[in-house]
Amino acid sequence: MAKRTKSKPQERGSVLFDVLYEDESRASNRRVPMEILGGLDGDAPARDLIEEQDRAISEKSGRPMKSIRSLTRSPARAPSSGDDD
């Protein structure tokens, strides 16, 4: 029997983005898979994904889709220590 080699663990997870719309409304912590980010496009794929999600939401709700003004990564949260006194 051939021995299986163990593959290296893949970096998985997601990145959170804050979205500011043209009407000044805001959506915080929109989750985007980490594997679509980076490379030459940077965070542009995140904008495309969030626009796709917004399009699906607007179709289901019957409300017009909002235009995105800006997209920024949400600030990283400090890990909670659990020592709340």
C-alpha cells in the first residue's frame, strides 16, 4: 500500500469589510472568503462579491440595489481574554 503524504494546511477563513453606500448608509462586518482576495486585484474581488450579494438581496426584497461608495477592511478585533472583573 502506498503511504499518503500529508498536505500542508491551507489558510482559510474570511475577512470582514465595512461598506459605505452612496445614500450614506453603512453595513459593517460583511464577510468575504480570504481565498478570493490578494494578488494583483487586491480587495477588488470583495467589492464584486458584495455587489453580487446586494443584487440577490434586492431581487428577493423587491427594493432597489444601493450603490457602493467605498469599501474598507473592518478593524481587527482584539482577542478577548475572558478576564472581565
